[in-house]
Amino acid sequence: MEVLLEHRDPAILARRSQGNHPPCAKDKSLIEAAACASQRPRKAVEKSVKNLLRFAGALNADDQQIHQLEHAELVKLARKSFPVTKASSAGLA
């Protein structure tokens, strides 16, 4: 399914091929602290952390940071940045 979406919307593939950017230090610390405090199953937390760090890196590449944005704006940006899987927006829920 993702391949078809990438074919129809080359911008999706372009966003993915821009490379992985590291998150800013504050966002990384925030994500790690939230993971440590979470009561969710370990596997779910690990997946969310991975997705959130990737999302934070994408935001950092655009000079934005998770710790500076409101929750609703973060969800909106996550859905726009990762429209195929919505994995990052699930990590924000």
C-alpha cells in the first residue's frame, strides 16, 4: 500500500529520503522521561519512542521542537509529516 501511495504522491518519498535528522536535546530528554514514566507495555513504549524521536528529528530539521508546540499542533504536524502510517501521531495520543 505504501508503495502505491508513494507512486501517487512523490512528496511522501521525498520526505522520507531527506534522511534522518536527530531531535534536539530537549525533545530527546522529554521523550525519554515520558517513556520512563509510562505505565504502558514496554514494547508499545519502545515503538512510540522510536517514532517520536524520528518525528522530533523531522521537526528539528524544520527548526521546530516538540517542547515548544501545543499537543493539537503536534498531532496535526505528525499526521502531515507521516501520512501513510500515522505511527508518530499514535505516539502522541
